[in-house]
Amino acid sequence: RQAADQGHTGAQYNLGYAYDLGQGVPQDDAQAVVWYRQAADQGLAAAQYNLGRMYATGLGVPEDVVEAYQWRTLAASRASAANHQSYA
């Protein structure tokens, strides 16, 4: 939690994931969204994908297919760019 509060992207994602699944913390979709959003805003593709999933299903946020599409497209773009760079 301390690392997530200090802006560590991986810690923010992991905390969001923990809230998403209720692992080590009470399951809380709204808190999962908060932490996924912080990691997603820093460009972490996995967080962007999961944030898109939350919007697509209305978990922790109002269902919004446009937001879901935006976050999932951004995640795919980032993941594709990372794959491309690893082969360059």
C-alpha cells in the first residue's frame, strides 16, 4: 500500500488486482478501479486492460462501452508496441 501511495505503478496495479479479487483485502470493485486507474494513467497496459474490463462490465463504475473500448484499445496498443520493441 505504501508503494502504491507513493506512485509506484506496479504496486498500484497489484493493489487494484488485490481489491478486484479480494486477495488480502476485502473485495471492492470501486477500490480496484481507483488503483487500476492510477496505474493505467501511468501507461501500464495490464491496468489499462483491467480498467477497460471494469467499464465493460460495470464493476465499480457505471457501465460505459466507450470508456471500455478506449482503455482496451490503449492497452492493446501499448502491449503491441512493447512486443515490437522486444524484437527490434
